[in-house]
Amino acid sequence: MKNLVIVDLGSNSARMAINSIADDGTFREIKRVKEDSRISEGMGRERLLRPQAMNRTIAALRRFKEIYEEYPNTEVRGITTAAVRMARNQSDFLNRVKQETGIKLHVLSGDDEAYYDYLGVINSLEVKDCLILDTGGASCELIDVHNGKARNMISIPIGAVSLSERFRLTDVVRADNLFAAEIFVNKQLRDVWWIMDAFNKPIVLLGGANRTLARMNRRHQKISRINNIHGYRLKTESVNRTFKSLITRNLEARKKMSGLETTRADIIVGGMLPLVMLLQMIDADRVIFSESGVREGIISEYINFRKEE
């Protein structure tokens, strides 16, 4: 038996999951920790990781290390995604992480991230035809799945943090700012040449903003286990209703909304915008939530590689 530790540094949050891998290839998660490190905060168009964000993130990674070092027979896989991928000072940050925590972070390409999303979803949900959307802090991954196979995939550089900061959607949402953001996101999506191949398909959702959408609606529906979202479905009308309720409130009012984490209240509008635009574009009538994404995709690949050895 081996304990596979996955340290996943996203643009908005850092996560650490410890998974017990049995000799027969089965696995179970035995520990999961999340910290809102927001490495992408303040990057702007200069694409520079800021000192405060780097310090905050490295401190979180140190705490992760203290936890997983208590477990025997561990193998650590460190990954990071869009914010670090795009950063002009990427190498300086990666070197600091290695020196100060001992963790070697592998920078996933956009295609890698999309592929692992696909593996995570297809091995855990019974869906054959769908469009997968993973909305992160600084990027969105889109995967068109046809008959269980990934037909096309792409990563586009828009996300919850970057959109919220760029178009000033963090507090009071002004009509002109929202309109500018909608035009920008619409252009990004329409530049994906195969996007209309997903017309009428349900959208499978990953990422923090989308998980928040699920929790808010489960709370609204008075479902007791609001975090148990895997396989949960929502009609497009419910998504649009939630988005409308968010854009009509300022930051302090959003923080009081049931099911919405206060640490995510400033980026939730930007985080939901790609989904809202996509639902209109492909005329999808429902969304399906997945708790399995990049980390589960990496575990699946790891187990298959061990079987081939």
C-alpha cells in the first residue's frame, strides 16, 4: 500500500489530498485540506506573481508538508496550473517553493489540465456526451465529450479571479462593467472553433466557482448535505436565477448569502460568467456537477501506470 499525496496549487486555492492506493489498484482519499492562497491575486496584465501572494502560498504549502509527513510510505506529486503557467516570474517562484518546502511543482499545460479533467469526470460520472467546463481562478478548460471520448479540448485564459479583477466585478456590479465582461467572455468562447459541436449537450462542471453554485442551490433547496455535490444536477433556469441574485448585491450582501463562502464572495460573479455565457451559446438545458477532476485524473493515470510496470 502507498499513500499518494497530490499538492494542487490552483490560481485561487491550494489543495492537498492524501490517497491510499491499495495493491489491487483501488484507492480512497484519507485526508483533504484546502487553503485560499490566491496566488493569482494582483497579477494583472503584467503577469507577475506578487510577493504577498507568493509568501501566503508558500506558507500554505509548508502547512501541507507538516500534515503529509505524518503519513508513512508517501509519494508526493506537486502540480500547478494557470496563474503560475502564465507568470513571467514563474521560475523564481518555483525555485522558492522547492527551496523553502522541498516540493517540486510541475506546471501543467492547458492541454494537460483539460486531459486530467476529462479522465477524472469520465471515470466517475455516467455521461457519454457532454461539455466539461472547469472554471479556475485564471483559466477555463473546455472538453467536448462524444460517446465517452474527448473529441476536442482547450484551455482559455479567463477565470474567476482574472475576470473579477479586470472588469471590477468584486463589489458593486455596474452595468457597463458587466457588459464589457460579457463581450470579452463571449469573444473568447466564440474563438473556440468547435464550440458549437457541443450544442444542446449538458455541461459538466468543475472548479471552485461551480462548486459554490451547487452549494448555494442545495442550500436553497434545503438539502442537508450541501457539500455532497457529485452528480447533482441543475436546470439552466436555476443557474440564471442564482447569477441574477449575485449581480444585484454588493460584496457585503453577497457574503451573507447562504452557501457562499465569504472568501469567494468577491470573485463569484466573474467565476460564474463563463458558465452563464456558455449556457446561452450552446443552448444547454442543464448542468451536472463533478467532484472528480484533475487530481482524480492524475490518480487514474498513476494507477494505470503501476499496472503496466
